[in-house]
Amino acid sequence: MNKKHLTCALLMAASMAVQAQNVLDVNTRKLGAPIQSTMYGIFFEDINYAADGGLYGELVKNRSFEFPQHLMGWQTFGCIDVKDDGPFERCPHYVVLSDPGHRDRRTGLTNEGFFGIGVQKGESYRFSVWAKAPKGNGTIRVQLIDENTMRERQAFAEQAIDINSKEWKKYSVELKPTMSLKRAKLRIFLKGSNSVALEHISLFPINTYKKRENGMRRDLAQALEDLHPGIFRFPGGCIVEGTDLDTRYQWKNSIGPVENRPLNQNRWEHTFDHRYFPDYYQSYGLGFFEFFQLSEDIGAEPLPVISCGLSCQFQNPNPTKPGVHVALDDLGPYIQDALDLVEFANGDINTKWGKIRADMGHPAPFNLKYLGVGNEQWDYDEKHGGYGPVFTERLKKFSDALRAKYPNLKLIGTTGPNSEGWDFDLLQPRMKELKVDLYDEHYYRDEKWFLSHGLRYDSYDRKGPKVFAGEYACHGKGKKWNHYEAAILEAAHMTGFERNADIVHMTTPAPLFAHVEGWQWRPDQIWYDQTQMFKTVSYYVQQMYATNKGTHVLQLTTPKQQGKKTIGVPVANQEGQNGLFASAAFDNNTNEVIVKVVNTSKTAQSITLNLKEMAGATTAQTITLSHNGMDDENSIPQPKLITPQKGSVVCSTDKKQTVISDQLPAMSFRIYRIKK
């Protein structure tokens, strides 16, 4: 053999050796653990203007004048008074517009919305207001305006409303803008000299999601439905706890007529002075009824989380300080709130809280199966405060009461804010002792962590509670945004969820929403401004998993020499696996094998998929996430810069197995679907 042929032979042998390192064997005959319908879901927290100014369709800020600065969000002119004896007990404030004193003067007010009021040409918007006229009649002019226009007129939509009663009454008109604008404002003029009183001034798109009057922004809610989530955790997060007990999320304040839902201070208003938003409050317009209804609409199981009587422990580190947390002996009302919540969701219409649900428009139960008690609470050991089991002793009281009345309800505890460390090690065994059904793990970690924790759940106790990965995201070291690389590493980590579906029953990344001008925390799944939105690469990773979930785990391994024996080991970036992560599932509904492979290396990798005990397949359908710029991300100007792409690969087959030979691009995620 000459040198040229020898060199070619050596190169071919080296190439074959590299390919041999990336052999993935899938046992298609034996079905493993069922994959829960709740495996991939979403977690909503009102951070980054996720509710008011985001998912919730209301376009008016401070619509009931209940902000501590009652006219925040409003610009007033002429003769305006703020009163506090209005028709709604928990929202008593309103404004009175009176004669400015001269025919060429004006009285009125203008609302700025949330970073502007976004409207679209061709859409209709419902303006509504509760009003009365002391003299029995009065008139207002309602406008959408472009305040800084060079056109002759600022208004591009206008209607007049005659206020024809001395008593409080609701009025509404439709506004139809003749142009699209992100930063419109709502302006109200008093017409004539007769005074009018105005309360709960509201502006909604008529075409909300499912066309509900107190509805969700259509594009954002549709994006949630398109994720095909199995579980929907709400309303938080840290807002469940509150900065103090007074500002915790209280679900009973979030139901009933929207006009009478009291304002709540958002836990995130004061948290970050480097991104500070002094007008961040919760109107509770998006409340627990709407959360349950949205869960139903998008096909997800509702998972409400309630306060356990501990305000945010990050902000209140000393649990013995009087008034900061609820004493054990005073937990009764908090536990009753939990019991009443289950009745609100599931109770017959003849029960107190079931009737309230029915009166709100949903006589049928919401079929609540899961309830989280506490968010990121923790206990203390002697080296860290020495305060003892401040969380678990409260959790036990809730558990005892809830299980006594609702034995079929699945309770979810927590292992605190960290994925490892003294607090996690302390809480994890206590969750087993308390016999919770699941416990909630949270981790926001960097690239190195995600690359090295592919086997996280393989060694977990199979006899303990099930796992809910309730908050997680890859936070790039020094680059904490929605860049492509972080999403690929999240995809890699998720193969471990699927492989361990016998104990991992729920997962939800976090946070979900962020306004491009009002964010405080990133990365996030869905971003938006006043009229547009875009889905991040992390969103597409979640969607790829949720829509290719399968019903049962299949064993996927790669061969490894151990002494004289060859054994199969999981593919999770172990030694010699060239940065690969992989998992496999079978879908009983479609009779398909589904294989997910993530290449986290910076070079392309050749793989050979051996589908054991499965012959006859000729083609595999694929969906691939691949991109060259590791720091790139989708954006408002380029919402589809990085999206999954469909394709196919040819299979070879013999009597015993189907073989797929393929090359994965560097830093890519590919799903294969093969009919069995």
C-alpha cells in the first residue's frame, strides 16, 4: 500500500472511530415509565409587567385611582378633584371633572398607559367608565391621541358619552383607531359646564383572547396555548410571599367584580434600584378566576401557590422579628384561605365559594388537583441562623388540614431557592418526612452547571416525593440574556427530565413574560412591547419538548467498555460522549419513537441511532434548532431570527433494527420521530 492510500485509510479509520464514540442505542421493545401529561408546563409570575401592561388586556394604568399617588399615570388639566367615597368599597377613589370657568378653557385628564397605549388600525377598543352627573346630565369626549404628532389633529379616534344619571352607572363606547400606534394616550374632555364623576376608567381590545370582556391580550395568550403546556403554575413566585404580610398575594382579593378588587403593591416594585419602576402595582384584574379560566382554555392543569404565612425570607431574614411572619398559633386564617380556595375551584354551586365561582360565570368546577404551599421558603440549621424548621412546621399544619378535608389533593412543598447546598440538603429529606406529593426545586445556574448536571435526577430516591422543577433557566456567566447558547443548554438539561420521568413529574422554566421597556429580570420566555411580541429560543425549546413528549420513556444508552464487559450508560455529556445529551420516548397515540439529541460541543458530531428490535422504518421526520451565533437572540425587529426547522433523514433497516446515521451541527438540538 502506498503512502497516499495509507493516509486515506488512516483518516477513514479515525473518522469511523469518532463515529463509533457516538453510537446511541434505543430499546424500543420495553416501555419505561409513563411521561406525565404535566411534564412540560408554564409558570406565571407578575414580574417584568407580566400582568398589568402584559398578559392582562387592560390598557389604562391606575384605572381606579387607587395608586398611593392617586393620579399616577394621569395628566390632569382644568378643574379636577379626587374623592374617596365612591361606589366600590375596596376601591373608593374617583375623580370629579368640573367647569373650568371659561368657554375657552378645558377640564380633563390623559392616561399614559403602560409605556404608552398600543392600538392597531382596524381593531376596535371598548372604553368603559362608571360615572354619574350631579345635575343629572353631563357629557365627556373620549379620544385616542397621538400627542406628539405633526398632523393637524392629535385625536385619531373619538366618541362622546352622555352621562344621564345622578347615580353611579356603567357606560361604554367603541373606539376605532384610524392608525396604528405604540404610544397613544387616552384623553377625556369634559364637554359643557356640568360636572361629572368618573370611576374605573377602562380600555380593552374587543378582540381579546377568547373575546372575553375582562380578557387577556390575544397574541400573548395564544403564545401560551401554542406551548401546549401540561401544568400552569400561578400567581408566583415571590409575589405570593410579599415583601411583608400585607403585600402578599391574597387570592380572595382577586375575585369578584373587577371594579371592587383592591390594589396590591407588587413585590418587585422596590426590589431592584438599578431597574426601578415606581408605578408597578397589581390591579388584580387578572385574578384567580381568570387564572383558572386561562388554565382551562390552554389545556393545562391549574397549580395555584398560596402563602404559608412567611413573607419573603430574602427580604426578611430574621423569622423571629415580630410582625414579619405569622406565628404558628395564628395560621388559622391562612389555612382557611387554602381550604376555601379548593372549594372555590372545585366546590358545588351550593357551597359558599363554589357559588361565587358560578356567579362569576363558571358553574362547573375547575377540577383542581394540585396546590403549592409556599414558594422559596426554607428552614434553618444551627450554622445558618439557628431558627429551626420555620417553613416545614408551617407546611405540616397546612398539610394536616388540607389532607383531612381533601385527601385526593396533591400537595407540593419546596426545597428552597437553591439546587444544592445546606438549605437544599436540609429540606429535601424533610419533604419525604412530611409525605408531600411533590417538591418544588428552583435553579438559575450558569453554563458550567448545566453542562455538568445532566445526571442530576438519575440518583434521586425513587421512593420519595416526585419532583417539580418549578423554576429554572440557564443564566449565562456575564451575559444574562436570552442568547442562543443558554437555550441549547436548557434543552440538554431537559433530556434528564425525560429520562427520569418516573420521578420528574412537572417542569416549568422561569420567568415567563417580560416587557421590553419594563423588565427587571431576564432571561424570559416571551417578550413584548405595546403591540408586538416575540418568542425566545428558550420558548422554542420548551415547545419542541412539549409537542414531542411521548407517553413512555424508552431506554437510550451508549456503549461503554467496563473491564471485559460492554455496558450501556446514559448520554449526558459523560466522559467520551463529545458533549452529547439524549433521551428517547415512545408515543402510544401515534405509534412513534421520539429521540431527542442535543450537541453542546462546538464542533459537529456524527451519530448513529440504533433503534433496537424495530425494523422497517425508512424515514425519520426531524425538527432542528441550529444557529451559528452563540450570543444571538430573537427580538422585536427580528422575531424569527432563530426558529426550529423541519426536515427528514433516511433510515436503513434490517430484520432486527432501524439505523439512522446523521451529523448534528455544533451547538444544536434535533428531534427524530420514527413510525414503529
